[in-house]
Amino acid sequence: MGRDKRNEDRAEHFTKMIRATMETSAWRALNPTAQALYPWLKLEWRGPQSNNNGRIRLSVRQAAQRLGVGINTAARAFQDLQAKGFLVVTLPARLGVSGAATCPCYEITEIALPHGTANTGRRLFKEWQAGADYPVIKATAHNPTGRNQNSKPCHQNEDSNVTKLVTRKAGTSPK
């Protein structure tokens, strides 16, 4: 008896890279790390049957591990893909009240959204021009004054309904 080939085929997961996408000026302007990251992001897409475009998650640490680069290099690759129109952040990264962090959700503009009426994605990279980058959403710093500074964030209530984050120098008392 031979091996069951059907089970082997299900284990394989692949993505296609479209030549027309790779021949755009936006693709040529990407740094090599961003070009290497793009297929990894497309592999996170589950296909047209269970379309998760707009909810694709891949953290910077996971990307750095898959690419074999540092975290800062992987973060710059995500930013470069956003700036050239290949990725759009649909839900920014956040730290939940339980302390569990979630990475951003991405939309790959080459692929159609699940609730969209068009069969193709927005393909923002086709309209990209040198010097006219798209806006980039970076993760916010949880240390607003920088590392090893003498100010710490503290909560100060001015109104019972509004909580505002105010920074003050360490060692000073709130008013």
C-alpha cells in the first residue's frame, strides 16, 4: 500500500508573488528586508474561503525570527511596507488591561477585503510615487520621555469623567 498523498498536500502552505506587483516602482523602492517580509505576511492570509485580510497578525518579534534579523530591522520593514502602500494598519497594537499585548492587524492591499465588493484589493502601491509615502502607524512608546529620564507618567484627574496622562519630574508631588 502506498502513502496517502492527500494528507501531505494539506500540510503544504504557499503564496503567490505576482510579477506585476514586483515590477512596480514601489516594490523596487522597498528595502530588501521589506521585500523578504512581504511573502511571510501573505502566508498569514488564509485564502479566499476564510478571508482574514484586514485581520492579519504578525508581530515584529515573529517577523524578526522568521527573517533572521534584529527587531529594529523587522520594525523598519513593516514601516517601509506601510509607506509604500503594501500594508495598511487596520487595528493598532495595544496593551490590554490584563497586561497581554496584541500586535497590529494588517490589511494587505494586494488582496481583496472579505467584506469588499471588488474582487481585487485597493493596491495602493500602484499609486505610490517617490517622495510621497503613505502615512505610517508606528507603535506608541510606553515611555514618553525616553529611556533613563527622570520623569515618570502619573494619572491626574481634572474631571471625574476624564483621566489624562500627565508627566512630572520624579520626586515632585502632584498638585
